[in-house]
Amino acid sequence: LFLVAETGFHRIYGYDDCKATADWLLAQTDVRPIVGIVCGSGMGGLADTLKNQVAFSYEDIPHFPQSTVHGHAGRLVFGTLKGRPCVCMQGRFHLYEGYPIQKITLPMRIFKLLGVETVILTNAAGGLNQDFKVGDVMIIKDHLNVPGFAGNNPLSGPNDERFGVRFPCMSDAYDRELQQMAMEIGQELGYGDFLREGVYCVLGGPSFETIAECRMLHRLGADAVGMSTVHEVLVARHCGMRVFALSLITNQAVMDYDSEEKANHEEVLQTGKQRAEQLERLVSTMVTRIEQNNNNDA
Ligand SMILES: O=P(O)(O)O[C@H]1O[C@H](CO)[C@@H](O)[C@H]1O
Ligand SMILES: Nc1nc2[nH]cnc2c(=O)[nH]1
């Protein structure tokens, strides 16, 4: 019964709710996705590259939250990428939208119950690493979960063993093989000049960081800062899906009191547009190889 318990004002969606939503979706499409993709701010074009689409507006999907942020269309798109069955969130949810953290990550559990094995997460982020430039693509190798330090973790609350263990390991959160694969594909596609790797730090937002905050995060080992992804990674790993994540560096975090730069969402969306095609090619090539990897394993 605790699965439908209330925490404070918010209903927790449990296994049965996630299953009901997954079954509702599966009843309306023949696509059986093995890869789930989440589009970051301004990167929704990725979803448009899926062929043979069956798309659902978030408002029509039982238990699904609604997108409220510009650059997040609010559609769940099923289809194929180079023949491989995928599902793609054209728009994600963020803490600052006011949703309880468990609701932000609900789609990851629905992905799992749809049959998804590998999740590819994308986001827009500010560059803290001084070697990074706007337009760089950072393969995420690790994260700093700042809201988690204060107890704001989507896995808080009763644990349902059908999803995963009470205390999941996170030292292997980002699949090393997939990171390697992305590097190789990036080199093959001629993206070596703007492909990086690094540590992503999540904050609650919606305000962008102060100069002192950027300096602090940089000293703590973060290469990029944003307001998403990490919560999804925690829930995806908890239920045993493989995770690959990347950040598009859409702006330079301001680290210097002499700087005239000001972070803003328009710049974030604009950079997304400029790199859209290359990101789409990188992700779709990865999807092709992920399938091959699984076949090789079999
Ligand atoms: O992380 P995504 O969804 O790409 O969005 C990023 O861009 C927005 C700020 O411009 C924030 O929501 C931040 O998290
Ligand atoms: N927190 C944060 N999120 C972002 N998303 C895109 N750019 C940024 C940034 O500079 N800071």
C-alpha cells in the first residue's frame, strides 16, 4: 500500500502506476523501444529525426507531468532511428518547475517498463572548465549531485525492490563502453575538435549561478553546470538501465568580475540550434552501434 502513499502534498507514483502508463503506451504503438532518449533544452530536433513516428502529447499520457519550459515541446515520440526502435522525450522536467523530484524522473521508470535497456540523456549546460568553448559537446563521465547533498534525491522514500536496491552504487553510473563508443564515433565523424569529457554538476535552478558559485563548483571538480539529467541518471541506474549522457556547452559560466557576459536561456537555445545536426548524427550513430553491441553479446 505504501506504493501509493502521499509524501507531504505529493502523491508518489509507484510500480503499478508506471506499469499502467507503460501498458497504455504499448497498446497504442507497435514500436518496442530498446533505447530511450531525452532531449535537452533546444535539442528537441533529435526527436524529429525518428522515422515511422507515433507521438503522444504529454497531456494525453496518464500520470505524466507537463512541460513548462521554452525549448521543451512536451511530446513522447516512438519511432526508429536507422531501423532501431527508440522512444524519445521531446522535453524533460526540472526541479525548478515545481514538480516533486520523483515526478521529474517518472519517465525513466516508464522507459524501463517499456523494455528500454539503454538511456541516452542530453542537456544544455554552462562551461566551467576554462578549456571548453561554446558549442563543445561534453561526454559526461561523472556527476556532482548538489541537491542530493541536501537530501533531495528521487530515490528517497520507500524503496520498491521491483525497480532496484535500496542503496544503488553510482561509481559506475555512466557506462564506460558507451563513453568510449561516443568518442570513437565522434572522431570518425570529424567532431574531435569539439568533443570533450567531464563532470556535470546539477543545481536546482532556475536562477543561473553567481560568479562565486561558478568559482566554487569549478574548484570542486565540475566541468559543466546545469539543472537536469542527474536525477534521471539516478533512477535509470537504480532500475538497471545503461546510461550515456552528454552536455552541449551552450554558454561559458561567468567566473570573472570584469566579464560583461550574462547567462540567458535564449543563448542556450540558440547554441542548441547550431549544433543540432551534429548531435543528431552522433546520437543516431550510437543507437545503431548499441544494437550491434547487444547482438554481439548474445
Ligand atoms: O538541462 P536542460 O533540460 O537541457 O536545460 C538547461 O537549460 C535551461 C537553462 O537555460 C535549464 O533547464 C538547464 O537545465
Ligand atoms: N545552471 C545552469 N544551467 C544551464 N543550462 C545552460 N546553461 C546553463 C548554466 O550556465 N547554468
